[in-house]
Amino acid sequence: MNARRGLRLGLGPVFAYEWIATSRRWQWYAMRSLFTAMLFVALLVVLSQSSTRPSGMTLHELATLGKNFFIAVIGTQLTLVLLVAPAATAGAVCLDRSSGMLTHVLVTDLSDSEIVLGKLAARLVPVLGLVACALPLMAILTLLGGVDPNALVGAFIVTVGIAVLGSSLAFAFSLWVKRTHEAMLGTYAIWGIWLVGRPFVTLVNNAYGWSLAVPPSVADPYYLAFAPYLFPGTVSFSDYLWFLAITTGAAAMLVALTISRLRAVCTRVNVPRKQSLRGRLERLSDRIDPRRFLPGPSLDFNPVLWREWHRARPSRLARRVWGLFMVGAVTASVGAIVAPKSSFAMAWVNGLQVSIGMLLLSVTAATSLSEERVRGSLDVLMTTTLSTREIVLGKWLGTFRLVPSLAVLPVLVVLSSDPLNSLYLPTALMTLVFVFIGGAVITGLGLAMATWCARLGRAVALTVSAYVVVAVGCLFIGMLFQSQHSGEGLMMASPFYFAGVLAADICGPGGGRQHLEWAVFWIVVYSMADLGLLGATLATFNRCLGRVEAGLPLTRRRMRGVDKPAKVMGIAGEEFD
């Protein structure tokens, strides 16, 4: 124990172990293949919309095609990196803490920097590998003439900065929280503040007459990536370098903070005292919790739902994120109501708060079942006489109870418009129904992923990934078909565009009846998807979780009936009651 430790070169044994374990997981290879496939799909969609003649395309048409390729690929890549980078490192520390593995690592002679840098680098390298998948393809596209090499390098610099910052931020959250989805929830909340901050401040200034400082446009990664084509001459190559320097500098500070607090956080027992400020605040939050004053389900209706209603309590970080979302949503909704309708503030506010609210719901949709599956309490629940249908529906309803609160503000914003408008009531009704149906689909998707995936982090990541692919991918596909009548209809599959375009029709001349017809179509499609997910979960629940339900419902029905006296067969075939 007193021997001097030799100097290690490189990232240390933790990186070697994590790298070998990561390289043996098929999920990363599947993620890389899916990432590349989505890039090629974006290229094929752009190519299908290009005009072709038997004589071939002109140089100008080839340049336009290369420009469209650039926008499609970079937009898809940047969106996926914003999603994948936090998911890759969200469970790096909290999962090892819950399993006890980190305790054994801390008693070795490994330094804190070796542990943190080894774990972070082993998860960051595959993310950077995803970014590198598109580089050869985009380099070849420069031959078309429409892809500027400087814009291409700048877009990849922005993507690398986002990947490094997102991985470091989720890793830092993973040290202070206990669950993977909490780290992802905190990271996505910061992403939302970053990306929505500039238009939100502009909306507040216009609505309330304030003069708050508006963040610069070069702080937006999407603006930097697309500025050479959408806003020529507004950015230079030094802006990309400053963006990379700021993101990597913030990531370095987060890593340094994680290294300095690793042992202090992982070796303490964090129990609030009754007389401490934290203990008093927690008791106060329990007393003013609005769920205490709401009528709850009865125990006889569904015991699982009753248990979820009284047991499930979000963590402090989850409460803060949801509270921050509600404060921002209320402020923006009031601003949209008082703002002039010609500014289309209602459309932006409804689109953002519906899409962001469903994103937060997708992070928490798979946690109820997955956490019990990891802890082992689900095995106890499955040994009862409750049927699989009661367990699944109870879990589904326990998560779905968050959805009605997401529909209040968007509907109020619509109802504050002109009541004499012919689209007034249909728009309010369609907005309300879509939020309920969309929330039901996300709830069913999270429950299905928790049933099919044994790991909590993987179930949450797949649920969030599926939501973002639909919410963002439909926008890009609809933009490519925007010249046709079906373009806006395809875009309405996204929660952002669905709620936004319906509110825009009230603010000014729009699609009107055509948008309402597409709204009915997507509500029907999502309703069928929700029923399909719920039916698939019920059909595969017992097989995935190893439950044998044969005889349980029949036994329970017999127990509820009147017991009949047993007949005992006596000697010589006589019966005795």
C-alpha cells in the first residue's frame, strides 16, 4: 500500500476496460448503421425531388442539388448528435454507483482523473465516430459544385463542439443524479434553453415591452451550420473556431468539476435532516404538491394505478426541470396572448411548448416500468393474482396522467384568439385531441421499450430517439415536398408543426380546411399507432419478463364468486357433502 505508484501513460486502465466493453456491444454498430442509413435516406429524398431530363443536369442544377444535399445531411447529423451524445454518457457514473462497481474502483490506486477521463473518452470516441461517418460522403459531394468546403468544415466543427459539450454535460449530471433518465432530462433541458432562448427572449421583449439582452445569433448551432447558404456573408470561419473554443472550454470545466467532486459525491450518504433547510423545503413541497388535492383512483379499480398514483414521486431534478418548463410555458403563453396576432406568436409558442413538453414526457415514459424491473420489485408484482392487462394498463395510466397538464396552455392560447373566426372551435378541439393522442403514443412507446429492453438507459434512449426522429424527420421530409400539396401534410406529423400551423391559421390566412383534414388524418394514424403499441406490449409482456399467467384470471374470478361446498368421494362410490 505504501509503494510508490508508477507513472501511467495514456488514459489508464479504466479507458482500456470501458473501450473493450463498448467495442463488444452490438448496439453501437447498430446505431452507426442506422445513422449512416438515415443520411442516405436524406440523400435519396433530395435526389427524388430534383428535376432530371434525358439530356442530364446542368452545372447550375448540380450545384443546387449539392446545396440541398448539404442542408439535409448536416441538419440530420446535427440533430442526431444533439440526441446521441448525452445518451452515450448519461449512465456512465450513476449505473456503476447503483451496481456497486464504482465503490470497488475507488478503493484502487486509480486517480480520479483516470476514472473520469477514461470513462468519458471511451464513450465520446464512438460519438465522434458517428460524426466521421458522414465526412467522406460530404467530401465527395463537393465535386457537385454546390457544397462550399469552408461551410462543410465549419458545420463539422460545430457538430464536434456539440458532441464534446453534450457528452461532458451528461457525464457531469450522471455524477450528481441516481438515474440515467435524470441525467438525460437535465441535459435536454439545457439544450432546450440554449436553442429556444433567443426566440423566447425576443418574444418576451415584443410582448411585454422589455429590453432584455438577446443572445447573439452565432450562438445557435443551427444558424452557424446553415448560415453560409441561408444568410450568406453573416458568419466567418473565425466564428466556427470561437464556437469550438467555447464549447470545448465549457466541457473542460465540467470535466474538471466532475474530477474534483467524484469521491466527495460518491462516498457520502446524502440524507436530509429534518431541521435542515433542505429537509424543510422538501416537507413544504410535499404539503403544497397539487396532486394531494386531486381526486385519485380507488384501490379496487386498479391496484397498480393506485400504487403508481401514491408511490411515484419525481426526483428533485425532474421537479426542477418540469417547474422550469411550466414557468417558461406560462410566460410565453401570456406573451403570445397579449402580442399582436400579426406576429404569429401563438404559432411559435404552441409549437414549441407542445414539442418540448412531449420531449420531456418521452424521457420519463419508460422509467416507471424499467426502474421496477431493475430493482426487482416488478418480480414481486408479477407473482400476484393481477392479470397482465391490469399491470400494463396501470403502468400506462400512471404515466399518462402527466399528459392533461401539457394540453392546458396550448388550448388556452387558442381560445384567447378571435371567437368569431370559423376555425376557432375546430382548432382548439384538434389541439386538445392531438396532445392527448400524442401523449398516449409516447406513453405506449415508453412502456413498450421498457418491456422489450432490460436496461433502463437503453429503453429511455430508444424512446427519445423515436420521438425525435418523428418530430424532426417529418419536418425535413415535408420541406423537401413543400412544393407539392402533401408537403405541409407530412410536416404536420411533427408535434411542433401540428400545433404551430393550426394556431397560425387563426392569426392569418392559411391552409384552413386543408390543415384540419390533415389534422384528422394524423390523429387517426397516431390513435392506431397507440393501439398497436399497447397491443404489442400486452402480447409480449409475459414472454419478455418470464411470467406465466395461465390460470390466474380464472382463479381470481372463482375467488370472487360464491364458494361451493366440496364433495368428497367415499367408499363404494358414495358422495358426502
